[in-house]
Amino acid sequence: MARAAKRLSARAVETIAKPGYHADGDGLYLVVDKSGARRWAFIFHSQGKRREMGLGRIGLKEARDAADEVHRQIRSGIDPISTRRAARDNKASIPTFESLSREVIADAHARSANAKVRYQWELLLGSAYCGTILQKPINEITTLDIERILRPVWRSKPETGRKLLARLRRVFDYARVHLRDRHGITMLGNPAAWEDLRDRGFERITKLMRGRQAALDYEQVPAFVRAVQARPGIAARALEVTLLTGLRTGEVIGATWSEIDLERQIWVIPPERLKDRRTRTEPHRVPLSREVIEVLRALPRLSAYVFAGQRSGKPLSNMAMLTALKKMNRDTSGQPIWVDPKSGRSVTPHGFRATFRTWGEDVGFARELLEEALGHQIGSAVERAYRRTDSFERRRTVMQAWADFCCEKSAATDSSPINGEAGARIDVHGLEQPSE
């Protein structure tokens, strides 16, 4: 807006010392307080009343630009004071990253019964990694903020970095709709967008960089089992059962006594506790070897959970098993005893599944039996529609052979029946032999 006369110069604005209102024209005034502090005000009339709108402590040019904007609002029939107050109220109500991430975490918990997955959502979006942005309004977070969060882990812990980025992106996608529909604010982009991070020098984490879960060489399994069996505590028993059953860690620590029939030597995991619960309607039946039954019979029944945690009514925490493994996997010099032969990394509980799978293939068990034992769905959707068996009794033979191998027992010389019925004998390599 053009001004007829500029009554104040930049020099005057800096040097005026007399307290009071000093006009710059068109309703703009420099206000000098008795203390000498300077601020700008815009004075106008509305509905027969004189009104004053503070513009703050800004420079002369900024003050004139602000006054021009106020003039435009008045000409459009907008009350500038009410508009600014509403904008401030709206900004004050903008949710923080923490408040929206809580909603995203709650949604993730509702979608997953896996204790490990739930724990990861809480950890990655909590203060350990996102502490610097938790209290920031969600729309003020920038790609540079996300960069500062990711840098420390992107190369040193690539798997953590990948999961952290995915969860951050999920929060901002959720926030975009929230701000648009509840606050009328449009987010210009996702601050966790890969394109922007790539331009900041981030390299994509490939499957090769992430690697697989470190697995124990199955030739070392008997020695490992002896070490686990020598270690006291509920976490060590959970490790032992995880190895002997080939199940996922979440399936083991979430086990309840109602799922297990010790007499029939069967464990039935309901669909809602399985990783593929969205597509699976049938429970996963797990044949239990004699060795697993021995472990379970020796456990105290402290709660509904087989592996009871320290907190009343809660199962063993997901970290307890990993912590027990880390403690036992160190020699006197602090170096790991059991490592993945390919990656050289310390073995993990989830890697036991790969150990079992590799052993089973090397000794000659059918692929379908091994995949079924791991809880994987077999074949295409069409094939599964016609397949009406889970090969339970054949898998019982596999799991007993695996337990015999782990515990250094020769099934060829052990003629005791499985589950009260005579079954096929297994030689020391786990290969099925004809019944006599």
C-alpha cells in the first residue's frame, strides 16, 4: 500500500527518546515507553470505536508491511484483532509430536499382539530416540530435525535406522490428515520423506546392509544347549524352548498354560497370536518333543503365562531372553562365544529358527514339513484351499529328531514311543528310518 508521507525515517525510529505515540502515517505508530523500549502499534476505528492492535518489536519495514496487511484485512471486512487471536489459539492447540505419536502407537498396539513389535514402537518413538522433538508442535518439525535423530544410528545400527524412519514417516502421514481436517493447516510435505533425506547424503539401507538375524551354526547347537541348561532362571528356560520348538520369541513368551496340553504333548497357538494373523484363520499346532515337555513340567505355575514376568499378571519381557543370551554368550575376555558363521555377529534368539531350518534341510526332511514347523503358510492361495492337513504327526517326528540332536540323544537307540504310539525311528542325523 502506498503511503502519502513517510513521517519517520529509520534514523528517527532508532533515536526518538520522547515517550508517547509517534505517527508514521496511515494508522501506524511507533510507541516509545517510559523505559525507552520501542514497539509498533496500528490504530483504526471499527463500529465507531477506536481500537489499537500491537505489532510487536520489529523493524520499520516489517512494521509497514504488517500495517499494509492489516489495511487489506479491514477492506475485506475482516477483524484483524479477532483473526490474529484465533490464529494464536489455533497454534496453541496444534498437537505435539508426542501427543500424535501416542495415537499412532496405540493404533499399532491394536493391530499387533506381538510383544516385541509393541515394545519397538514405544522405544523408537519415545525419548530414547525422539526426545528432541517430543514437545515440538508437529507442523514445526523439519527434515533437519529428523536428520539429527537418524544420523547416530543410520550406519552403526542400520536395522534400527530403517525401523525408526518407517515409524517417523507413519507419524507424519497421520499428522498430515489430522492438521488438515482439525486445524485447516496443510503440511507442505513429510519431513521424514526419503527424497529429502537422500539429498542430505543418506544412503538407502538395503537388505544386504541390514543383514539377516544372526543364526547359530547347528553343529554348535549341542554345546549351546548344555550351556543354556546349566543357566538358571525363567529367561534361560524360554531360550531353551525357543530353540527346541523353532517358534518366534513372541510366540514363546506370550504362551499361556491354557494353550498347552502336556499329556497329549501339543501346543495350540491361536491365530491372534501369530505373525500372519491377518490372513490366517487356523491356529498353529505345535508337536512338543519329550525334551520340551520336561522343561515345561519343571516350570512353576506362577500365573496364566508359562513364562511369567516379574510384574504380576505379565509375561516375561521381550528383552529378558535377549539379555540372558548376551550374558551367557561371552568368554572371559568379553568376546562372543557363539556367532553367525557368515556374518560374524553374535547369535540372536530369532536366529534359532534359521538354525533349525538349515539343520532340517541338510539332514533331508521335506521342505513342506520344515516350513510348516516354522509356522509358515505352505503354497499358493489355491493350493492352500485344497490342502486340508497340517502334517501334524509327520512334524512330530521332525521336532523329536531336532530335540534329540540338540540334546545329543540317539533316537535310533531310543525306542520309547512318541505320544504313546510307536513312530518311525530317526537315526543320529535326523533321517527317518523304516519301522520294524
